[in-house]
Amino acid sequence: MKRLWVILLFLLLGAIVNVAVAWGFQIWGDQNVPDPPNVPGHEGTIEAAYISSWARASGSGWPELPEIVWIKDSTGSRFISLIATTGPVADSLELSHAEWVVQRSKQSNYSVEVVQRGWPARTLAMERWFEFHFPTPFQWYCNGFSIAGRFIPIRPLWPGFVVNVIFYAIPLWLLSRLPMVLRRMLRRWRGLCENCAYDFRGTDHDACPECGTEMTNP
């Protein structure tokens, strides 16, 4: 039972470190999703999770699927942009300003920007939904909360969350054992009992008369 509690304790500590690392990348990293290339198309892999993010917004009159899916990875971060445009394309170079305003008023832009944070695996995510009907933009965030102007992700990503928890829990457990290992090595080197520090020097005991621990050669 004690061993189970120890395992749970270090898994909890691993989870705390995991969340702290992901939030660190969010707080001190770039908050803005990089602008995608100006070329329609699909770059990277369209994963079901990204399309489901779009589907939650599409119920409010959004296009059924995005026209552009753009993915960019960096250390501790992944940025995903899902973009769609409806209505005529307004080219400011070929139209007068009045014509451009009329064309632009018929156009609507939709996007979902997904930010995933964590290392070595991405473990937490948030979303920014953007809807623009000329001249009024609408923007809202999901799966996070704001601290000092920074939006912090809270949606777990599986199995990355579990992988990171184990990744951090193991070295934490090893570090917790290090003082005990060093103490035992030092006692053995000094000719003392590893367990209770009974002085073996000048005796021929094979086991500690105090606690029964067998003596090992330094």
C-alpha cells in the first residue's frame, strides 16, 4: 500500500512539472500563431482533432471545412491555423476603394488557431476562434484562462499528457533516492552499517547486531 502511495505521489509531482513546463512555454514563448503562407492548400497532416475544433464553430454558420490547414512545429510548441473565406475575393490593387469596400462587405473570414504547448510531447492546448464580417471582427478563446494578459492553455492532449507525466516522474523519483544511496555508500566506505550506522570496525560480524542488516564489503 505504501508503494502505491509513493507511485501516486511521484505521478502527481510529474503532472505538476508537466503543466508548469507547458505553461512556461506559453508565458515566455510567442503568443501569436505565425501567419500561414499566402498559398491555399494543406500543409502537414489534417488530424481529426483539428477538424473537430473547426466543426464546433461551423454549427454557427461557418463553412463545413477549412480551405487552408497550416501546421508549424517548434520546440515545446505546435501552431495550427484553419482558415476559410466566403464571398468574392476583394483585390485592392484592381478595384477602386469604393468598389473594394462593397466587395469586402460581401466577404467573410473564419479561422481557428490552435496552440499546443509542452515538452517533450505537446500536452496542453487552447484555441482562438476568429470570425470577421466587414467591418466588424469577432474573437473568442476556448480551453484556457487569462493571467496578466497571457492566455493559458488547459485542455489536455492525449497521450502526450500521460507520456510527459511519466517522463518527469521517473527522474524525480531517482533524485529522491539519491541522498539515500549516497548515505549508504558513505557508511559502507567508513565501515558502518548501511541501515543504522552501527560501527563494524574492529569486529568480525557478518551482520549488524543492531538491526540485522548483512555487512557488505566497501
